Amino acid sequence: MKFKLTKRPPCPWGKVLLHFFMKSIIFLFCSISFALSSLNGEAQNAEIIIDADMTLTIKQAFRLINKQTDYKFVYRHDLVKVAPDIDLKKGVIKAGELLDKCLSPIRFTYNFTDGGTIIVKRKQAEAVNTGQTKLKDQNMQYQVNGTITDKEGIPLPGANILEKGTTNGTQADFDGNFSIKLDKEDATLVISYIGFASKEVSVNGQENLNIILEESAAGLDEVVVVGYGVLKQKEVTSAIVSVKEGSFNRGNLNSAEQLLSGKVAGLTVSKQGGSPQQGSTIRLRGLTTFGANTQPLIVIDGVIGGSLNNVDPNDISSIDVLKDASAGAIYGTRGSSGVIIITTKSGNTQRRAQLDINAYTVLEDISKLPKTASVDDFLANGGQQYGSSTDWMDEVTRTAVTNVYNVAFSNNSEGTSYRASVNFRDIEGIIKDQDQTVLNTRLNISQKLFDDRLKLTGIMSFSRENFDLVDESALRQALLWNPTAPVFENRSSAELGRDPDLFGGYFETQEQDVFNPVAMNALNTRVRKDKQSLINFKADFEVIDNLTLSANYSYQVSSRLDGFYSTSGSITGGGRGLQAGQQVDGRAERFSSDDSDQLYEITATYSNTVGELNYTVLGGYGYQEQVSEEFWATNTGFITDGILWNNLGLGLGLSNDGGAIARLGSNKSESLLTSYFGRANFSYQGTYNLSASIRREASSRFGANNRWGNFWAVSGSANLDDIFEIENIDVLKLRVGYGVTGNTPIQRYAFQEILGANPNNLGYVNGDYIPAVEPTSNPNPDLKWEEKGEFNVGVDFSTFKGRLSGSLDYFNRTTSDLLNTIDVPSPPNLFPRTLVNLGKLETNGFEAQVNLALIDKEDFTWDFGVIFDTNKSKLAKFNNLESSEFLTENLGTPGFNNLLATRVKEGDVIGNIMAPRFSRFDENNKALVFTADGNEVLAANASPDDFVVAGNGLPDFSLSLNNTFTYKDFDLNFLWRGVFGHSLANLPASKLGHPVRAPQFRYIIGDFFNPDDTDDSAWHTEFVEKASFLRLDNITLGYNVDVEKLGAISKFRLYATGNNLITVTSYSGVDPEPRFSGISGILAPGYDRLSNYFPTRSFSLGVNIIF
């Protein structure tokens, strides 16, 4: 399927000439009439959007005002040669304030005319002191010097300093320094800066002041990033949360999503255990789908579908989370599970070259282990005595040390801004020899041309990750392995009846599914090399005033190369065609994959004002092409272990009859998506706001009958504080929105029949056994888009001058035509499973995010934030199924093979865990459970009809408590995160918590442990435990060193961080974090299985230096 543009945009030159002619007429008219015109107060209060931190020349500032207000300028062109650049923070500034900022340093002033012109002229009878704006007053004799920074110690260049009650003022220089003469020692200074709360400081005879400004709590003058643009916070109509760098989590964080854990209501970032190779599960507002993408769409600097592996957390400036469908519908199918927009740092904020250095070291160890039987109890219950004493956890694990370094250089000069960064991470896992190194580089560069009408932006990034992988199930084996067994074999061949070196010289008992944990990694070698690269080019051209055409192209490439070798002595190198415990004289495997993602987008944006109505209209076209390729090869029977995977052809497995222990495979798949989209935003008087969007998409993942889908949204807001006068209310905004988004299958050819070879199904043809070619899917030409409709109503508020602020949201979502793979009879179907549209999912929830400035003193502050969210998902309807109920999630071996414990039923909430209700232990110490009719039966003999709802794997609600303290140059932040109401099936306790298991392994002692238990396994309600918890996720103590005597250093910060230090829970397993999916998928949450990595705690020390 190919899609092409068939029309070119109209030629703009006629409009340009007309614009030039009209501009000349306006210039002549204003030159004659300005002396007769008076100052227009309303024009001075016109709000100018600053969509990013930037440094502008005075000419660029005039153009910015002209673009957003239609006011024209009359001025002497030679003044632009002597006027200094001005620094502006992302947010909103009044036109008059911006003009003051531009003109005060060069002794110029301005007048607004009734004809729509701003006349710039020199001030009369004013005095200036060394480039700083001051009004002459002969009585000023007392001089005060100072520095103005934010709470992170970053200078605030251009901050305004005004002596209260006078017109005497100045501005901070590019280092945040200022000097002002006052007429008295007890004067009060008023400090202001865009995007920050104004602050009054009493001088009280001090000669040097260090002033820290806090970001505005109300935040309605800031702008937030939305799809294909930005909006003032006060004009936002959807549920959008913006998190700035200063609010990110800190410490042992190696991926971008971990910055947000506990920071956004409705956003869950969950990670079970401490494996450095395991990513986090991200959920926004609960469950949205069964068989499509459940993770939010990631947009990085405008690149849709950006990879989190290709951006280092140190390079991120802000993250905006689009939570509801009315915000995400502009992204169509890709925004169905929410949108996370990441903005990386650029050089726009620098007025001179800046060098940033960040470095920290992390120490990490296991925070909790399951309790196991003592050596004496283990032996007393039948454990074998081998005569040694081995601490297997000590043999397998270590205290991990991680080092992280980040260096960035940025500048902004004469229309060119750039930032180049290099990040290096040397990461250790707690398992010995589990190592990872990450090198990440990024270059952001932008250039303005043609009188700033053309802006070119280029982003290039590259990351390389090298892994020394291990078999993480060695942790489980170390927990259960016989404590009296030695690491190496100490028995003779006569005692063993075999060669003592058969297993590489390591001790093995040859019990089923029990292996020497040291040998598991010593005799197997695994390496991985991942590479990701991105190029992104964007051009924004203002064709005529208010009309901007943009073109965006991005190309992402990722590759993976794996190598695996299992030596001839290993019995744990199972994989493609092999079983664990099978020895094959060495096994080598090579795997490679390449993925590419190309995105083309063209947009046109027009903004204008009619009376008191501001409006912006966007239209665009997009085309995305994704290609994936894989290849793998496995061989066995090597005469030496020395070559690893570097010469697969030397293995003898390929010559064996039927190729039973050698494998080859490859595949390639493509996916295309084309889109037409548009959006209109309206704001009347800055009080009433309306937004509407539509997107029409075609996907190659559907057949011709259902290829196109339409997705739309409409939302509105009203700033009630502008309408009603309410005492102590600074902001009160009501938002209402509804949107429809879609979802495509994860499979790229789901509507077609696919054939594949099955090496385990051999056919005898012409005297040879050959692998069968057979269907691997059923065709479904009627497969169609999954659709999600979501209603959201919310309130944003701020009271008592920003001391109390926050937002409340309620949402109701219905996902219809759910995509899911179901079992079907075969025959008549060619394959026993088919992807279908099968039902309707309903979810509703409530979210609250509240911030409170409890103490706001000059030397001491305390800010407290609380986040609460709750949601429930219900399967409202099944279709295309004979039954409205089925069981899934096989609990597996040992003991529970083919026991299905999750019920999916029409009308039920998602996540119900089923088990028979425990009664008691009988006289033989075996567990008895109740049947459906109230009788008692052995747990092993219970049927699915006896099962009751023992718990639910999804939480009832989540809670985060964030505290931030500052005292002089110290700051302290700690985050408590809690998840409540969910249950976990404690499978380690139910399968391994029985003394009769001692002959096989060291058994586990859980909360429901019976020392006289004679079951070898039991499944009942007592093994489904409540797993609510409250955890000290993050605590950071920082100190900002006084840099006054450190020369070129403008910031020097030291900090210490602890992660996952305290967990309060009643769950008897090791980690109470929710499990959002099971082995059968997201319909089966809540299973704590044996293979999970143990949780870890970490401590880190770091430094941040800015030159």
C-alpha cells in the first residue's frame, strides 16, 4: 500500500507582495499620526506566548509582538545594532512588559497608537548606569549587590529588580547578578521573572543578597506542549499534566519513564524487581485494550513513536502527559493509550556558551529475600546432606556499582542555537557478571534565517548498549539450592558412576528443574549489542504573517545482535529445539534484528485575532513506514568450546538426520500508516476556550474493507475566576471534553492467513523427513479498528495567591470492537486461534493532584503534594464467542500444570483471581477446601466449579506523597508512593512452601506455612494475598555550594539519593508491586511467579556543575 501527495500547496508570492504593499501604507500612515495618538492600555496588556526558553535580539522581539498582535513598529534601525539580547522564559508575557525589557537598557521608550502602530523613541532626561536601567535620583546612596537564581541554582538573566514604591529599578545580567543604589537601607526590593512568582525582599542593611525565585504555583501563564503545537495553560481544554526537570525523580534511574513515577495522577510506572535489563510497565488510566498496544505513545521532540532507549534522562527538559482522548485524538490510533511528549534540552536558554557536567555513583543490593527453611529443618524433612556449607546467594550475587557521567555543551548566538551532549552509563546488576554499558550522544541545533521567517531544526542522536547477560533464574536456584552442596564436584567417579567433570566440574544433583546456580552462568555466555540512531529535520517557514508551513522528517533505526553459547558441560542451555537438562556437546546461537521507522509530516498553521477572539487552525498530512527484519541460527555438537558463536558452521548438528538440534530462521514485516488531520483552537477574551480536532487514517494492518478510520475530539474550558469574583480564588477553570481514538493490532498481517515451517512436525516425503509448512494464523478480512470513546470533566484551581493549587478529573471510557486472539475449533479453521473484534470494555476513574505551599519563608520553604487516582475496568460485552465466560492463566509446574486461575466473564471487572475457598487441614495435614455446595474436598481434587473470587490483580487506587524542603542552600525531597487494594497470587509459597519438597530443594516459609503440611502443592484462597503497600520510593538531599568565589562556575550542587528504602506491606512475598499481565496476557494480572528478579535498594552520590 502506497500513499502519495497529489497536490502542491499554492504559491505564496502574491500574498507576500500584497503584504509588503500594505506594510508600506501602514508605515506612512503611522508616521503621520503617531503624534496625535495616545497610549493604548489594552494593547500593553496583550499577552505574548513564549513557546520555549529563548534569547532574542530586539528585532526578533518586535517581530514576535507583531506576529501575535498585528501591531506594526516604527523605529530607528540603528538601535538594533546596540541593543543587548534579552532572555525570555517559556510562558506568557504582556506586550508592554516585553517592550520594557527590550528598550529600558538602551534608554528608549514607546507609544501605542490608535492606528495599530508602536512608535519607538529615545527617552528624555534619563541616566543609565553601566548598561543597567536606572532612573536618576540624587538621594540614592546605598548600594546593594545580589544574585537571582531558581531553586536549582540556575541564574535568571534579565530578572527585574524594583525598589518598592519607586520607579528605581534594574535588571539582572546574564549571570543573574545585579547592582542597585537605594535611598535607604531598609528598602524593599520586588523581584519578578516570567514564569516565576514575584518576591519581595527586605534589604535590612544587607549589601549582598542571594535571591531564589520559585516557579509560579498557579502556572496559568505558562505554556504546555500539545500535539503539533503549544497552548497557554489558561487555554488548555483537556487533561494535560506538565512535569518540569526540577520535579523529576532522581537517583538510580536509567530510563526516561522512571522520572515520572509518582508524579502524574493516573500514570502508573511499575517495575517488578531490580533487573537492569527489565523495562518498566507504563499504564495511563488503567486498561484500554486487550490485544493492541497498552503503552502510551511516546513523542520525542515531535518524533511520533520515539524510542525511550534513544534518549538519556539527563537530556530531558520537560515531559507533558496527555491523559484523555480529547488531547490524544490528534494522534489518532497511536494516541489511544495516552500520549507522553518529551522535550529535550536545547541551547535556546543560553546567552553565552555553557558547559554542564553531571556525575553520580550508585551502590545497589537486594532489599528483600523470601524466607527459606533453616538448614536443620531442611535436613530434618528429608533434605540430602552433602557435607558442605554454602551461601548460594553470596556465591551468585554482589553489591552492584553503577557510574553515570553526562557532559553537555550549549550556546546561542546570532540566530544559531545548539546543544551537544554525551552520556555514559556503566551499570552493574546484583547478579555477578551481569553488566551493561550505555553510550548516548545527542545534538540539537536550530538556525533562523530570512529575518527569522525560516527556522531550521536538526536533531541527531545515537546510542549504543553492550550487555553481558546472565540467566536471572539463577537467583531462584540460589534461594532453593541445597545449602549443604558444594559449588564444585567433590565426589569420585566411583561414587557417581560417571565422569565427575561431566557438568564442567560443577556439582549437580540431577533433580528435575534444579540446577547449580553458579554453573548456570559460568557455563553459559550471553552477550547483546543494541544500537539506536535518529535523525530529525524540521523546517518552519512563515510564508505570510500568521501563516506558517512546516515540514518534518525523521528516521529511526535500531538493531540488535545477540550471541549465546552453552558449553558441553551445561545442562541449562535450553532454547530453540532444546530442553533444559539436555547436553549436546556445546550449543551456539546468533540472532540479529533491524527495525526502521520513517515519518514524513507536513502541516500548515494559521493564527489570527478577530476582536476579542483568538483562533489557530492547523491542517496536516502524515506518512509513516515501519520495517522489521530478523535472522537467527542455532547449531550444536562443537568439538571445542573456545570459538563460542563465531563459527556456527563448525557444529555437527546440521548434519544430524532431521536437523533436530540445529535451527535457522528469518522474517521480515512492514507496516504503513497514512493520515490527514486538522485542529482548530478558539479563545474568547482568554476566558472561554474551545478545541476541535479530526484525524483520518489508513493502516496496512487491516484489509481493504476496513482500512480507513476516523478519529475526532471536541473539548472546551471556561476560566470561572474571570467570570465570577470569588474571594481568595486565583484560578478556577472548568474543562469538559470527549474524544474518539483507535487502535490497530500488534500483528502486522493479522487480517491475512500466514504460513510457517514447523520443525517439530515432520513429514516423510520421498524417503526423507522434512519440516511441515502449515498455517500459523487464520485470515480475518473483516478485522476492523478498535475504537475508544472517552469523556472527561476536570477542574483546575489555585487559591491564596498560589499557596494551594491542583486539578481534579473524572473520566468515563468505552473501548468497543476489542482486538483479542481467541481459541477457535480446528477444523473447520486452519489454525486453532484467530484475532477478532470481540467485545466492549468500560473504564471509569477519578484523579486528584493537589500542591500546597505549607511554609514560604525567605530561608525555609516546605511544599507538599499529594496525588490520588482510582479506576476500574469492566468487560461490558462479549461477542463472536459461544460463551460469555472463560478461564485463563495456567499456573504451571510444579504441581499446577493446566490449572487455570483467572476468570474473564461478561459483566465482571478485569483481573479476578479464582481459587477454591480454604477450610482447614485434615488429619493427614492436607489442605481441605469448600466445594460449590459447601462440602469439603482435598484442594488437589477441587474443580473450577468450586472456585470463588479470591482477589483482584488490579489496584483499587494509588497514592503519592511528595515533600520538598529548602533551608538556605540545602534542599530535601522525598516521595512516598503507595498502591492499594490489589492482590497477588503468591505462587512461590503455594508451589514451594511445603516441607515434603525438601528432598528436591530448600522450601519457602510464607505467611501460610504449616510445618506439618504433607501436600507437595496446594492452590486455595490463602495463597492469594492482599498486596497493598506504601514505599519510600525516592529521597534526595542536596546542597548548593556558594559559587561567588569559584570563578567560571555558576552552579555547584552536591546531592545524595536513596531509592526504594522502605516498604510497608502485609504481603509475604518479596515484592508487592502489581503484576499487570500474566503469561496469557493483560487479561490475567496479579501473579507473582518464581522467575521474578528480587527487588533492590540503592544509594547514590552525585555532583552537578555548570560553567
